[in-house]
Amino acid sequence: MDTVPLRLRSRLLPALLTALGLALLANGLMSYTTAVQPPPEARALASYEPLPTLTGALTLPGGGGAVNPSFPPGRVATRIVIRRLNIDLPVILQDDKDGLFPLCDVALYQPLFGQPGQGRATYIYAHARVGMFLPLLRRSERADDGQSMIGMTVEVYTSDDWRFVYTISEVRRHTRDLNDAAATTTERLWLQTSEGPMGTVPKLQVVADFLSAAKVDPVAAHPAARPRICR
């Protein structure tokens, strides 16, 4: 498992972050998660890169390693639950064979950020579609701009059978970069979904602060993931 983050880091880091500009425009991570819309015609996977081609590199908090010295190597997020929004999704790392456009019926973690318990930002994203992160988008579109989500708890389960509980503290609409997530030096969770159809640049970010962590039954931490290619 240790080789996966290293492989992805070497492949994506030069294209991920530079000078903390992180202006993830039309071809970036910020253009990936798509809002629900009428079923489109079947088409091939999007061919653009997951992040813009940038020069230079940025050192994330912790230098890409664990901020928490007791952080167990190999821990990754496996499940995300927001009970009050009826969100319950397996969390996976998208493999090269699946292309670059995010998969459906799962949430995805960004491996160049942290993992729960590492003492920095954990970044999880999914499409704004039924059965995925659509409830986040719908709440954000209300008159209160999603403030009704403040205080809701978010559970993130991990591969070593822990459950991390976070409390939503911010709802950020129409965001265009990952600057604040990249600069995070405390245990925080960042969720992303789209605010429009494929290619829409501004994204919805929901930020949650760490509350607690506890061991759980392995069954709860390892839901069956059945990702599919979005059409």
C-alpha cells in the first residue's frame, strides 16, 4: 500500500500545487465533480488531466509525511457518513485503469493531502449526484447558503478500523482553489462537490473540524465499494 501514494505523488505532484496559487481552473480537480443533471448520452471518459499542468512544487504541511508521529503507515479513509443528510459512501483511491474522471457511487480521497489522524487536511470529493454528495449541494442552495449544515457530524472510517468524527464548521460556495486546504496544519476534513454540470469551475467545499476518534468493528469500516464509470 505504501507504493500507491508514492506513485501518485511522483505522477501528480508537479501538476498539483505551485506557489500556493492552486488556481484549479477548467481542467482541474475543481472541474471534476459534476452536479446532477438529466442522463447524458454515453461518451468516453474525459481525457483532460486531473489538475492543471504547473511548474514547480509546493511542500504540504508535514512535508508529505505524517505530522502526527504516531500516525500508522498505510491508513486511508474507507467510508464517509453524514447521517443527517443520508450520505453513506465507500471512500476509495481511484486507480489509473479507471481514467482520471472521478468514478460514480463512491467518494474519492485526494492522496496528496492527509488521512484522518495525520494532523492536516483530509480531502474527500464526490459527484453531486443521487446517492453521492448531492445533499451537500442541495443544502448549499437554500436561502441560508448551507448554514443549516453547520454543526452536523461527519464520520470518516479508516482502513485500520477507526472512526473519526468531525463537526461541520464552514460551508464555502463558489470556491476556485484549494489554498486553505493545502495550508491546513490541524486535523480538518474538507469535502468537495460540484455546483454545476461537467466543466463548471466553482465548487462547493464543506469544512469540518475534528471532534473525536475511536476503534470500531471492522465490518463498519470496510463497506463494499462498487464504483462505476460515470456516463
